Amino acid sequence: MARRNPFLFAWLLCGTLDIAYAAVWSVLAGSDPGRMLRGVAKGPFGDGAGDWGFGGALAGLATHFAIMGAMVGFWFFAVRRIPALRHPWWLTGTLYGFGLYLVMNAIVLPLRFGAPFPPPDLVKGLVALFPHIVFIGLPLAWLTRKDAP
């Protein structure tokens, strides 16, 4: 599958790693993955999505993978046009993940939910930064480190 459609593979890999991380953190924080996913659905569907039950969780999962599609798609677009993004892959992946973190946490979340940036709790900020780098930026850069498809 990866050789036939590298974008699809990267999208599913990064999306699954990232949402699994979010699910684990929601449980560790005393919540549950369904509630976390309904929170994701609130972004595009409004605060009422938090009351949609299983449908809200599915809407949140779909929203997550739509956002992930944009993140992965932008990387594939950029790496084809800027070959220097392939080397060194660990650095470009880290920088891309950090950039994704900034877009989500300094622009998207403050605009939609009024979330403060930088976050007042440094640990929560690092918890949010980690998956952008480790589960999105680095895998994308590693998968495209050689000649991009």
C-alpha cells in the first residue's frame, strides 16, 4: 500500500498515531476518548456537537482525519517542490511538527475556542507539542527522506 499510495499511508499512519496519543491522554486526564472526540467535533460543528453522543465522536474522528489530511497534504506538496526538505529529515520533520503546533495552538485554537497562547501550563503545552513533532513531522519527513513520489 505504501508504494502505491504514499500519501494515503502517511495520512493513515500519522492520523492514527496522533489520535491514539490524544485518546491515551484523555484517559490519563480522567476523561474518555469519546468526550475528547466530541470536543474535536465542536471546532467545525459548534458547541452542540458535544451533546451528539456517538455521532459527535464520529464527527470528531472525521474532523481529526480531515485536518490530518491537510497537514500531510501540505507536506507532500512542499517536499515535492523543495527537495531540501528531505535532508536532514529529522531536522525538517521536527521543524514541520513545530510549525504545525504553532498553527494549531497559536492560531486555530485561540480563534475558535479562545485558548491562550502560549499556554499558561507549560506541561500542557509540551503535551500538545510532542505529537505534532513525533507522530506527524518526523514520520512524514522520514517517509519522504529519499526521492518523493
